[in-house]
Amino acid sequence: MWPVPLLWWLARVPGWWLARRIGRRLWRHRDLHAVWWACSALYVFAAAAHLLAAPWAAVAMAMAVLAAAARVLVDRTGVLPVQADTVAGALVVLGLWMTAATVWGPTEILNVAWLTLTLAVVAAWWLPRDVRAWRHLRERVRNWAATLPMVFAANGFAGVTVTRPEVTGAGQVAFPLRLPVNVTREDIDKPAARRHIETGMHWPKGSIRDIRQDPKHTSSARAVLIWQEGRIEARTVAFDPPQMPTTAYDAVWLGCTDDGEPFYVWPFVEGYGSIHGLYGGKTGSTKSNLLRLRALLAAYTPKLIWVIDLKSGGKAYAHLLPRIDRIAVTEEQAAEMMADAAAMIPLRAELLLPEHNQVLPATREWPAVEIFADEVRVIWAKTRKAAAAIVEDTNKVTSEGRAFNLAVHGATQYFNQDSVHPKLLPNFTTSFAGRTRNDADSQFLLRGWNRFRTSELPPGAFYVQSSGSDDTTLLFTPEVTDVMLMEAAAATEGIAPTLEPSTADRLPFYRDRWAGLPDTLLQHASDRQREMVREARERAGRKGRRVAAADGRPRLVVSETIEPPGEMDALTAEIADPHLRALVEVHLSPGLVTTAMSNDAVSPRSRAWASARRAAWRRRGLIEQPKQGQWRRSAGERELVVGALEAEEELRSGRAEGGDDPKPAEGGPHAQLRIPPDGPSGRGGEAQVEGGPDPAPPLESHTPGGGDSDG
């Protein structure tokens, strides 16, 4: 009986040892031969099902369950370096063949078809880019996964374990980490900790791209370390959006991530409003191209597109001009645009209804406005005192305008106090950091900027961060050509909305917004825009001749009929006192008015005279003082004129009672005009003279030294 124990020993000791060695070897290289084992097993199962006369419906149901289970297993555990959809799709195809083979038999249903399907499954298994990258790095990755916990422990992070690493198609390796109680993701994500880990693993400097929360888990103890050897390579992305936006609420496609997945941003969030964006990068980082991409995609939605192009004089957006509602190519035009945007906020606030929940819905009747500003250093810099009014208007738009469908996207090379005022930076919710001269140039755009090597980014690549999220995405953007802009303008000119009349008619510069369009851009404008340019230039010319006639300078007398004054001119024309009228006209501006501007308007009146009027208007809620030396209108245009007249009557009557300013005689030169409720511009009422028909201004005597008398 001695051979039996010997055979048992041979099977139990050498045989088990050999089986384990072969099993480990096969498991380590399962990505090479697992497909053959799967195909062979299904062929055996098909033959067995045919011999047992299994119902074809039961076989089909079993294969469907197997495909779903395999997809979940691969997706959650990563036992195979193959996409879960590839595994499920292969099993579905083989399941269909197995169902047919159950009925007719595997030998009768075209073995050639079985061989063809097997080869197709093998090709799908071997050809994906992430699978090929895994085969290239698998030995090193397995060694790193075993060494990484020891390196963490040597740096004071004992207890960190590594699960199954994954290799993506971009050559990146994701090491899923499980953190112990005394270690957080922020601890191992510090720049010093990153450098120590790279040194311990003998990795190149900067090869740890990111340490982020594991997207497959909600537990804070799950993190993912992303490694990539070498610099980030440029990637060509074709303009092929999976889905074009059609409304202001639709997500906007801007390119693909480093994993090859499409990247979307939300331009408008219900309950919050419009999203502002900052774009930074040195010359050649293609930040202007990214702005043009956003403008191109905005053209396919019912939005108003406003452009500030101080770098190329509007040429970068020339081919999209028929779809653009407004364009500014000079600092003065940019100031007018931002002043109109700031004035739009209280006007659109009047449109809010209780069911809107304090956020105006983005509809065609109330279209969203997106402002794209390139090289904003000229208008937003802290060091430029001449641009103080633009900064204040921009601050109002970016801090308060999101609830009223106003979005601002600004781009410049370096974001610091010399390029953007510090008060503006917190108002932007999304940042795009392209290639910079130094890594430190991205500190105003990226949180934890020293973890990213923005100086090594290729053209067209951007790090993207959003407020309220610690995740940073590497984005590769497509190139936008003039032909693409021209095609978009031609395809979307019919859906271009118009600003609601209740707002457009009350903006100070909106009506003549096309007067300053450069002649070089006229060839790209639509017929309607050329007509608006001609009309705006005619109005500007008439206003210029009217001003020249008023200041007594030599002028050319023409017989052309001057256009009747608008509603604003009719309102202020009813004020008899020229100094009071000048003071009201200054404060009718929607932007900020300084005390010096207000005092200069009433010259040679004294500063005390102007100060008394401003104080009276402030008590009535007509104007407000956001900071010392600056004033902003807080009431409507008509309300300011009417309130100023009423305040003037109170001031004069108060001085008369005090004995220093006698009450004007009836019908005298101090008679003031009172505006009826229906207004003075031909809409149901006329100005009525109180105290006599003589509306002439009073004769005043001015004392040396700036004093004045109201007698």
C-alpha cells in the first residue's frame, strides 16, 4: 500500500506548490489570457446547455445576469484592467451566440462565427488605450503599490494602505488609498509631504499630479494619489461637442480632461444665478481662444453677448459680430458697457416676482447677458486711478448681478493687484489657470497653487477650480477658428434675443452702443447692425453740434433739424435753476459720482451749496454714499428729478423762515417748476409753474473766494 501514500504526498506537496505557483503567475498576467479562458468556458457551457436541452430563454436570462454582475465586479473592484463596459459588451455578444448554440448546437451553428466573435472580443480586450498603458507599466505599478505604504510610514503616515492601482489612457496611475484615523487627505497633500513621498519612491519631482477624494466612495478616509511620469503633453482636441447647449441652463462643453472624458461647466445655476469666470495665462496659453470658445457656444443659446476686446480691437470676435449685441474696443466704451451693466441691476430687480425666489429666470423675454473681457488689466487694475469708476461698476455687477442673469468672464496674463483690483477677485466662482511664466503667477487663481506646475502646462491646457470644491481638473481645449465663428454667427443669427424694453430704454449708453464700432469691423456686421451704426453716429453727431452751440465756440451753422430731446433731456429741462439742473444731471449717472465731480458741476456755486443738496437728497433716499467721497443714485431717474425739486423747495423755505433767504415773490425769477405725476415727456401731463409764468433763472452775484448768495 506504500504507493498510495506516496502518490498522496506527491499530489499534496509538490502538486499543490506547483498549482499555487502557476495560479499566481496566471493571476498576475490575467489581462493576457483571461479572455481565452472566458471564451472557452462559454463554449463548454453552450455545449452542455445544448446536450441538456436547456430552454433558450433561461440561457439568455442567465447570460444577461452574468454580464451585469461582471460589469459591477469590474467597476467596483478593478480586478481586470479593462473598462467595465467592454467586459459587459463582450459577454452580451457571446451570450447571444450561446443562446443560439443552445437551440442548434455549437457544432451546427457555424464554428466560424464563434471564432470570429472570439477574435472580436480579444481585439476589444487588447486594443483600448488604458489596457495597453497597463501592460506597459504593470510590473512597476505592482512594485510601487507594495512600496508606497512603507514610504508613507517612514514620513509619519503609518497605517496608509494601497488597494488596486489603475492605469488610465493618459499614462497616469491612480493609487487608491485607505487612510487611518490619524491621517487626513490634507496632511498627505501638503507640498512638503508630496516632495518626501516622491523622494522615497524615487519618482521625478512633480510627478504626483494630485491627491483627491476617491470619487467611488463618500468616506473621507478614501483618497486617490494620481501619478504621471514626465511633463503634461499637449493634446489635440477636435471641436466636437457631445451636445450643444440650447438654453441658458444647459451645461457648456469646453474640451476633455486628462482622462479623455468630456468636460462641462454650468453657466447658470437655478437658485444661484450666473457663474463668473477668471482666465489667466501668459501669452500663448490660448486663454483668448478659451474665451472665444465660450462666446461661440453662448451664441447657440438665447443670450446677449457683450465683448470687451482691448487687445485686438475687436478683430478676434469680428466673424461672430452678427451674433454680438455689443462690443467695446476702447477703455471709454468699456466704461460705458460696465456702467450700463451696473444700471441694469436695479432695473431688472423690478422684474422679480415672488415665485422667482430672488433669482430672475433666464428666458427669451429676460435674456441672460454674458460679458467676455480680454486683457482686463487696462480697466480693472488697482493702480489705474482713471479706471476707478469701471472697477466700482464691475464690482457691483459681479457681486450683485448673478441673480439678474449677468455673467462676467475676464482674462489677463497675471492676476495680481497690478492687473485686477483685490475687491473683484472674491466675486468670481470659477478659475482657469493656463501656462504661466512662474508657478507663483497662479496663486490668485488656484487654491494650493504650489501643488501645480502651471509653468509646464502646454498650450491649450488649463487647471480648473470652482468655489466650494477642492477638486482641480486638468482641461484640454479645442482650437476655435474664424471659420467656426462665422458658421456659428450664420446659424444662430435668427435666435439672437433683444434686451427687454423696460431695461434698454433706461440705460444711459445702450441706445448709442454701436456709434464707436471701428470701420474695419463694418464688413462683418449684419445689415441691421450697419443701420444701427449709422443711426447711432447720426445721433452722436447731432449731440456734438448741440454741445458746441451751447458753449459759445465757433461752430458751423447747418439747416439740419435737430432730433427732439429724449426723456432724460425733457426731465432735466424742466428744472429752472441751471446749477441745480447740472447737479441733477451729474447724479443721474448710473455709476459712481465723486464729490469733486459733483462740486465741479455747480461751479461757480460754492461747495457748501452742493453739499446741502446732496445731504437733502440722501435723507430722501435719492442717492447713497457707498464710501467717503463717492455717491451713487439709488432711485429712478424721474424720482430723482422730482425729489430734487421738492428738496429744493424745502431748503428755500427753511432759509426764508430763518431770515437768510427771503421767500421769492410771486411770479419772480425764483419760481420753480413742479412735475405732475404723469411726467413731462408728453405722456399725459405738462410742467406747471408755481408762483408765476416766468421760468427764467435768477440773477446771482458771486463774492470773491467762492462764496455765493441765493438772493
